[in-house]
Amino acid sequence: MEKTDAGYVMPASAIHNPVCKAAESNALYIQQPPQTDNRAHPETRLMSELFYNAVPNATRVAPPLPEPRQYPSEKPSRVYLFGTCVVDLFYPEAGMDAIHLLEREGIRVEYPQGQSCCGQPAYTSGYTEQARTVARSQLALFAGDYPVVVPSGSCAGMLREHYADLFKDEPETLKQVQALAARTYELAEFLLFVCKVQLKDSGEPVKVALHTSCSARREMNTHLHGRELLAQLSNVERVNHDHESECCGFGGTFSVRMPDISGAMVADKTQALKDSGAHKVLSADCGCLMNINGALEKQKEALRGQHLASFLWQRTGGAQ
């Protein structure tokens, strides 16, 4: 930005700068352009010239909401389970309980043994080529034309929302990715809208707090699905904790790259969970559980988190 006798001016090269464009769209201060051009540098443009014909609210309109997802009228006879690497390594009981819940609905569960990570840690860290390699290997394992159920909203979101970005320059692979996205479901979503489960609570009265990972909330609406399932359990009271929508500080590789910030965030999260009066913490994402439970253990607190699948299985008589 330069000040001249004619007013403040912006170099032409800066017109496409995102910050400049945002300022242009807001157009808070608009004045009539001058009648004469007495500038020493004609390659520059007056701010008033840039803004004179701007529409102040042009970029303030929210994008249209996506169409509601259409669910099959009948549940399938067979599904894949994408177990996720965190479930496989740290919470295998959550994966087994997810299988039990699906099998109780009369569904055969296939678990391809070669599956690994969805590629999200590499993707969100900027390692696109490495993420593409991991994603490509997963595509080959889930080639059958039946649903892929994922006990993690963030990993399901990676398959459904971000694989398309990884393969946008490979038309044939993109078709496979789009087909996979259309048949990918987070576990709670699948139980609720495809299986249409009606849960019968067989446990003692308990208060629970539900934590949902950031990406699962934004991309899969997992917090809403979890709430609806818990509402079917007559002896379960779901309590809201302060700043319920805030991140727990895990964020995949974020907790490794920014440990101090991550530690402060999980300290806030665990304090809010303790203050809620909940007897148990539930989440549909094991990365968050690992972070929250680790912090609670370090604080020597008795409160602990459990995967939603394990809780539902136990509350409905599955553990007996």
C-alpha cells in the first residue's frame, strides 16, 4: 500500500492477494474515484477504484448445504469393517465390539487383513504423495460392492471426503474413490440409519459425557448420531460438558509436533469432563480417547473414556 496525493493506492500485483480480495469484498470505506489521474505510477490502482463497484456482502453468503444423505431402505447382508490403525494397535476391543454389534443385526462382517492406516496423518501433515500411496493400498482391499463401516468418524471422513482430493488427477482411480465414498459409513451412522437399531438398555443408571473428534463432527455429524443412539438407552443420562465442541488436543500428528499446545488443550478438555459430573467419557474416535485417557491417567483421576461401540455392546447385554 502506498500513499499518494490522490489517496492510498494498491499495486496491481497485489490485487489477487487473498487478503486484498477479502478487503475488497468487505468494501467498508467506499469513495468516488477521482476525475483525473495525476499519479506518478500509473501501474498502481486507487483503493477507491478497486472498491467503487464492489458488492459489500458478496462473500458473506454461506455456501449451500449439501444434500441430505440417502440411506438404503434395507440393511445389507455383508459389510467391510475398516478397523483403523489406532483401533488395531490400542483399542482392539472397540473393533471387536463393533463387529459384535453388526453381527447381532444379522450382517456378515469382512475384515481385510492387509488394511492399515487411512492415510490421514500424512495427508493433514502435507505429505500428499505418501498419503496417496497409503490410500491406494486401501482401495484395493475394499473393492467389493458393499458398505465399508468405520468405527471412527475422522477416518471415515478421510475415505469419504478427502480421497477424492488425493486422486483428482487420476480419472480412473477417482471413479473408484467416489464409489468407495458413497458406501462408506461411520459406525454410529450405519447402526442408526441403515440398520435402524432399537437398543434396549440392561445396565444400571449412569451419567456419560460424549466427546466427538473435530473432523468427525464437521465431516460426518458423528456427534448427532452418537447422541441419538445414547438417547435410546433408558438408564443413560448424557451430560453436556463445557466447550463440548472444542478439540481435545490430539489432532493426529499435531499432538507430536505441538506438545505444549496439545497438553494445554487436553488439560482444558479433561477439566471440563470432570466438572460435568459424568461417570464415564464416550467417544467414537480412539485417537481422542488415547489422548484424553492418557491425560486423566497422568492426573491420577478415576474417570476414563471408552469407545462408543464397546459401551453400546455392554449396555445392551452383549458382554453377558
